[in-house]
Amino acid sequence: MNILFLLLLNFVQAEQKGTLTVNVRNVLQTQGSIQMAVYNNEKSFPSESQSFRGGALPLKSGIINHQLACDQLPFGNYAVAVYHDLNNNGKMDKNALGIPTEPYAFSNNVKVKWRAPKFQEAVFGFNAKQQEITVELKRWSAQ
């Protein structure tokens, strides 16, 4: 009976993963790449170096909407941060005041200007085999 319970538990846990697709809108330039970070707790959000999962997508000419996918993501609560790495240096560039100089977006399309968003503002429930969210890139100066 114990073995049957463990097998059933493993099956249920294995089934509780899916693919999160992030639709990135408003990509206005074709150089560089789109960088995405997925966070599963408020302590790491939105630190670039402490994400739960991440990925990058090289840009293709003439396309203003892009998709990034995170496969085998366990069901749970997450927040997503995306930015357009214009110079492909692998980090979000900021000016001397710490203000982002590259386009960025967060899940729930959180709009903040003078501070980083809080995890609770960007968090969403991920609980499906296939789930999509859409984020709209924006520039700090345009908000």
C-alpha cells in the first residue's frame, strides 16, 4: 500500500507542470534580444541574478510581437520580468540614477515609475498545462 501511494503521489506531482508562454508586445527595435526571468518568491523579485527560471530570445527583423516559453514549470504563483536587451550585454542597462534605459515589462503589466514593482503586484497563478500571459514593453521615460 505504501508503494502504491508513492507511485500515485509521483504521478500527481509529475502532472502538475505545464508550459508558460509569455507574449511580448511593443518591441520597437530589431537589434538585441528579449530577456525573461520567472520568479517564485518575493525575496528574489526582481533581481536579475536570482530568478527561478529564465530565457532569452534573439530578435528577428520586422516582428514587433514575440513569444518566450518556459516548459516544465511547476504549478504555483509566479511573477515575470522581461526587458529588451538592446545591446545584447545580458543585463538591464540603467543610468547613473538607476533608471532603466532599456524597455521593460512585468506580469500583470504593473506600472511603476519611481520604484521597482512588488512581487504581490506582478504575481499570477500558474495552474494549467498551457497558459499564456501578455506583457507590453514600455520605456521609463514614456510613463
